[in-house]
Amino acid sequence: MTPILDVRNLKQHFVINRNLTIPAVDDVTFSVERGEVFGIVGETGSGKSTIARSVLGIYPITSGEIYFKGNEISGKNVSKDIRKDAACNMQIIFQDSAAALNPSMRVEKIIAEPMEIQKVYQNKDEMEARISEVLKQVGLSELHRKKYPSELSGGMRQRVAIARSIAINPDLIIADEPIASLDVSIQAQIVTLFQHLQKEHNFSFIFIAHDLSMVKFLSDRILVMLKGKAVELGRTEELFANPIHPYTKALLSSAPVPDPDYEKSRVRDEYDTSKFTGRGVFTEVSPGHYVLVEE
């Protein structure tokens, strides 16, 4: 079956001046299957958010190819119909809901906006019914319809952002560190909501985060990024049970464990990222498990 998203040799290099070019994403390849939850992890500056914005077309890519539902969406000669389908069926949830939501719009208008732009409903009654439906799905009530973002808590604002993203029933949702700015108790609620919505709607889901426990809880497969390079990709269970790249080992060993006695005695793996050159070949070491074999 054709993957919902196929990213091939993606490069996103930002030219600062004639002497400085930053390779934010450098030769990254991965695919996302239909109905799959695909996690992307890595430290700040590793290229996670740049991948998301490149896939969505916010950043024109330097080179490579991006296919959505089997159709290339990264080229210059993409048809109007294919662009429209991608715009309608790929949605994003940003990290900072306060910045992502228009402060002058009420909640109902925020949720209705993508439906109006894509013209997915024929009349106002259908749209009003859909707004009520998605509010209920994300755990909000009719009382929130007339609220402005500034009148909501951080968790509620993120629920509004989620409601907006699912309003037009997209095939792929990209969540770019959607829980990073929330309290721990609210993070758990939002992640549980993601899991429930994904199972209910069966959309494909790219979940970008720092928190390894959350990524492990949600994801079917995980891509590990370092300095713009993909260093490891595999199924979640195998990646956590048998990490191969030394950076992945260090990343997993640094994740806190809720056991004080274990924390006192465990030895963490160390990896000096300053020595990482990124040179090497992304190699399949076992079925579906890829590792950057460094030169």
C-alpha cells in the first residue's frame, strides 16, 4: 500500500549570507503509513520542526522529494488539484497555542475558518453542527464557543487548536511539540486525547516531541534526529529495547525513570555530539530498522 507520506532525501538548507549556510535538515528519508503514529525525537535544533514545516510547504525545500498519497507535492509543477488536496488533508498543531490562535477570533470562528477556506460544508447549519461535534470530541462544551483565546487556559487553547486541525477530517496531522508548553498534568490529558482521536478517526499522525515517554506511549515507529541528520529509525519496541546508534543510546538512557533507587544506581550512556559529523550511510540493519553508519 502506498504510504500517506513519503519523504525522500529531504534537504532544507538556510542561506544566512554568502559565507554561512545552515543545513537544518540534511538528506532525511522516511515514510508514514496510513493510520500510523510516527514519532520524531531529538534535541533542540535537530531539525524536527523544520521537517514539519517543509512537509507542509511552509518552507520551500532545498532539494529532495515529498509525496502525499502517492502524488509529489514538492515540485514546481504540482497541479492545482494536488496542492488543494494536500492543503486540505494535511493539518498542523503548533507548540504555542497562544501564538497559533488568532486573539481577535472567537473559538467558533477559529474552528470554522478551515471549513470556510476549503468549502467543505454547503450551508451554515452543517458547519455549526460540525463545530459542536469537534468541541465535544476534544472535551470542550458549547460554553466555549463564544470565548476568545485569552479567556482560556493553556490546555483549553490547545484543545481548540486540536479541534481546528480535525474539523475538516484530514488524512495527516502533524503535531509539532504540542505539549511542551503545558503543565505535566495537562500534558497527559492532551496525549490521551490524541490517542483517542487517532483511534477514532484513523488519521495518520506525526508526533514531534522531546519527551521520550510520551513518544513511546503514542508512536508505532520513531525517527531519531541529530543536527539535521536522521541517525536511527525503527519500530518503537525495537528502538527502546535495542538502540544501536550511540546517540540514541544516550538519549534513551537520559530519560528519567520514576524509581528513586534505580535512578541512584543506573549508569547513563554518554555521547559527545560535538564530534558528530553526520557523514555516513543510513543503512537498514534489520527489517524496518535503519541506522546512520558513520564514516
